[in-house]
Amino acid sequence: MELYLDSADLTEIEEAFHLGFLDGLTTTPTFMHRHGVADIDALILKLAAIVPILQVEALGQTAEEICAEAHRLLDLGLSAERTVFKIPVSLQGVKACSQLRTDGIMVNIHLVYTLQQAYMAMKAGARYVCPLVGRLQDQGHDALGLVRQCVDAVTTYGYDTKIMFSSVRHVEHVRNAIMLGVHTITVPYRVLTQLTENHYTTVGTDQFLEHTRLLTTTVGEVMSSVNPLVPEDAGLQEAVIHMTEHGFGCVTIVTADGAVKGLFTDGDLRRLLAKEGRDILKHRMSDLDYQPPITVERGALLDVAADLFHTHKVDNLLVLEQGKPVGMLDIQDL
């Protein structure tokens, strides 16, 4: 199924065609008016230089006027091999289609609302026949039924015509088009960007990225460069100040020779407050009891740290290098 972008927004168009696999662009005077285009011809020529196939309007009241407009645009520099002229379905429109096809010019008969209109377009040699699904559904019509009938007509009678599913409102329309065996679909940029989205895909991708990071990144690459050390002869108030200044949930308490005595955490602080109240500020850090800290080597992978966090149910790991404390790893760093 061919995939076209339906837009006149240059930013959207350039972004979409950088994907590298879109088949072409459809645009309308309505889109151009909406985006404040002052020089339609100049924009058409600019778009033709960006996209593989450009589908633009050739309008007129008579077949002769429609054909003249198509030839005028070709004379501006459009390529007949890379341009499809969109013509609203009418008796004059299919007459113009037949004449243009004789000249080797491709035509898209659009604004199709009935199978009879589609049949006349196919018979006249239209390269594309374009039912407007969203508009039809807005008016209460069985748009998908019409698209199916058009696809069946092409298959049954062997017309050299592609049914283009247009007026796409949401990603479900794209699924509808695929299921109906439509030959071409043209979608707005908003829908195009949603076609690869799925919540479970996002969850799975995030999980893969997380596990890859755990297996390829070391503790030293993500730990904080700040290493809050508090000597054991310091007062508890100093430890609280260090935690606050550095934004850490704990500090490392060290002896006079730099050996690690233990960790003092914000959880320890809350428990002391609950037990002793404001009197805890009289304590020196050497007055307190400490559990042996859970440590991890600076060069260890994050996967090792993650296992330590899980096994010991702690929020902080003391990071060591050659037995000396060099920092702290918070569980949020993972």
C-alpha cells in the first residue's frame, strides 16, 4: 500500500520525507489557504523538488479549462512523470481525465462519494480514485463499505486504477485501509507520527534501554561527584547541614585516619527525633551506633549496584575505590 502525506505545511513535509520511504504528497488549496500561502505556484514548485510524487489540484468549470490548468502547471516546470493532477469528480472532470490520460498525464479523481462516481473515474482512466472516508463518515455514510466496493471493482474489472483512502482522521483509519486492501492511503502528519506508537512497545523499549544501561554503565559514571564526609567527632548538627547542603539522604561518617565508621541517613535522623526530640542536637557522631555500610566498587556495573539495592533494601550505597570512600550512589541514580 502506497503511503502519502496529506499536508501543505513545509516543516511537516520536510520532517516526514526525511523518513525516506513515503511515496508522495497530496495537498489542496484549502491546506494552502489555512497556512497563509500567498504564491501557490511557487509553493507547488518547491514541494515538487522535495517529494517523489506530487498530487495537486487542476481546477476548472469545463474539461478544457481543467486540461489547460494541468498543462500550465507542467509548463511551470512540473514533471509529468512525477505529478498527479487531482480533479473533483464530475462529467467535465472525467472528460478532462480521459483527455489528460491520452496525453500521458496522471490523474486522481477525488471527492468521490458513490461507487457510480468511482466507476466513471476508472472508466475514464484515472490513475487514482479517492473516496473521502472521514467526510463520508461525518455525514453518516458507510464509507468503509464504499472503499471495499471500489477495491472490488478494480479487482473484478482489471482497471489500471489505485483506490486512495483519504480524509484520514485517526490511526484506526489506516488499519481499516490495510484490511480493505486499499492500494494507497494519504494521511495527515499528526496521524503519520502515531502509526508506530503503542503503550506496550514503549514499556518494552524502556525496559530494554534500562537493562542495557545496567549492563554497560559503571557506578563511577553515574554517581554524584560530591562526597559528603563527616568526621566522627563532629556534632550531629554538622551532619544534618552536610545532608541539606549536598541534597543527600545520607552522609559518610569517618574516623580521624579516614576509615569508614558508618553511614548516617535521614531515616536515622527521623528515628532519633522521634525517640529523643531536640536533645539529639547535643550528640556527637561518635555517640551513635552504626551498621556496617553496604558498599560497591566505583568500577562495578550498575547491575551489581541494582542487586545490592534490592537485596539489602537500602536507598544509598557507599562507593569505594581501593578501599577508600569516593562517593555515594542513590537508588534514584539507577
